[in-house]
Amino acid sequence: MIVESYISNDIIPLKIEDSFKLSAHLMDNEKFSYFPVVKDNNLYVGLVSDKVLYELDNLNEKIFTRKDLLKNYFVYNNKTIFDATSIVLEHNLDILPVIDCKHKYLGVLTIRDILEAYTSYAAVNAQGDILQLTLNCNDLCVSEISRIIENENGHIINLFVMPIKETTKIKVFIKLARMELCRVMKAFERYNYDVEYFVQSTESDDEELIKNYDLLMKYLSI
């Protein structure tokens, strides 16, 4: 889940010698609220935002004359997608520049890039069953969950956790390789786990399962 693996080079950055008028045109064409700016040797300068454009009296001004208006948001290429997601959420960005240790601009991460990274990590396209447990935060023991599943000859494809707001509880979503799910459910019940919800996939409902799982990952990510 390293950022460098998901960089998009489809966005050609603005040059610091360009005008704010050009940035407005590019943001309108690309449907972004921010756009990256670089200077000589492709060094990253910052992000121009649509809010800045609304406040300017003269869009023909060159960007270098108002560098103070640029936002210095970015992520290093050796960071994780989780780091990138945190920055995007904190600053409400729809595009995040990626740079190296020398501050050289390498490309961007869009919301779509981040979502694809999460869905790839979550093995969305792999066939399997999804099981949901609800438990207290302090009761989470991944090794025990794994042991219970493996004792029933189950195989975990993916596992992730979602906190339940304003409570001390969490939801644990487990994606299993396709199998008879009843055995695993009964095993968890024997250990007093709260099995709230599950979906057992079949050949006919794979497409719907993947769609629902994808939507869930989007909700968790953004």
C-alpha cells in the first residue's frame, strides 16, 4: 500500500509562470478543486485552489506573484495510502500531489486512485463470504478470530475493523474464501461472539456482493 504504486501521471501540473486564469481553465476541465504547481526542474511549489480564484480581482496575474496563496499539501512517495487518506480527509482535498525526498513532483493521487488502492487491498474481486462480528474494542483478538476460522478449515482473505461512533464497540468484517459459512458462524457463537450479519456468495450473486463490498470500502475510506 505504498503511495508510489498508485501515482497518476494524467494531470499535467501548472508552471509557476502560468496565470491564475489558466489554472481556472484546467480545474474546470479536469473537475478538480485544486491543481498542482511546479517550478524549474519539476520541483513542487504548492496547490492552487478554486477558493483562491474566487477571491482574486485579476485572474491574469501570474502564479509566482502570489505564491503566498498556494497550499503546501503533499505526500511523500514512500508513505502509505493510509497516510495519503489522512491528509486528504484533514484538508478536504480531491487531489494530492506526490513528491520525492528532493521535493520533485512525481504525480498525484486522486480520490479514485485511493479508492482503487483500498479495494485492491481488500481483495474485492476475490470470491468469498463476508462475515461481520460486533464486539468491544478491548475484546479484539485477531489471533483468536483467525484460530476459530482455521479450526473450521476456513481461510481469511481480508479482515478490517470499523469503530462504531460514540460507543466502545467495533465491527469486524471478515472476508473468507468460499465455503460452508454455517460452521464458522456456529463456532463464533460457541465462543460468545455476536455474529450480526453475513453474506454467503454464490455464482449468481458475486457481482452484487462485489458491488456492495466496494461501496462499503468507499464509505470506510472517504
